[in-house]
Amino acid sequence: MRARTDRRWTAKEVRERLLHESWSWPRYELVGGQLLVTPAPGVAHYRAVMWLFDRLREYLDREPVGQAMLSPAELTLLPETVSQPDLFVPPRSEAE
């Protein structure tokens, strides 16, 4: 992952200009005004994400407090952030 430090980006700019170019790869995220550009992960990364997804889904079938989801998905956890996690678990009320 590399940070572009020559300027501060806004969430609006990232959404309007960059996410429309390529929704999945490279991955564009915004943290603290810094644009983070991440290349596509390798096979080992995907295997780890899928293993964790399967374990989470098994748990959430027993304890229905959330729903396991995979990218691509844009999350705004804090104002002026744009995150695209590989895997996330929103509360069930927000996932439906």
C-alpha cells in the first residue's frame, strides 16, 4: 500500500473520481485525507479471507448478531473516510 502525500483528498473526490474508474482493483481508500492505493492481493490472501469468512458465517448462523460480507463494498466508518475491507460484519439490522 502506498500513500499519496502530495495533497489531501476528500471522501467526495474519491467517490466521484476514483471509485468510478475501477470498483475493485486497485483498491482506493481514504484515511485522514490520504489516498491509499492497494494492488490486488495474492492467492494466499484470498484463501485466508475465505477461511475467515467461512468461520464467521458458521458462528453467525449460531449467533445471529450480524452477517458476514465480502468486498467490494464501501464503508464509511468515520467522517471523511472511505474503506473497502476484504471482509466485514455489519449488524443484521443494517445488512438487510
